Amino acid sequence: MKNQTTQQTRGLRSMTAGMGDVCMVVAWAAMIPGLMWLGAAAGF
């Protein structure tokens, strides 16, 4: 019984880590065009 609970916890942690990775990639992908736009607006 304890082994099953450990596996479920491990699966939940890896899923949470994967969701964090996806959020980080989405934020990075949104930030690049935003910074390019700010640079163009500032005249660089």
C-alpha cells in the first residue's frame, strides 16, 4: 500500500514539474516578441 502511495506522489510531482516547464516556456515565448517590440519602440 505504501509503495502505491509513493508512486502516486512521484507521478504527481513529475506532472507538476512538467506543468511548471510548460508555463516557463510559454512565458519565455511571450517575452521575446514583447522585448523586441519595446526595443523597436525605443529606437534600437
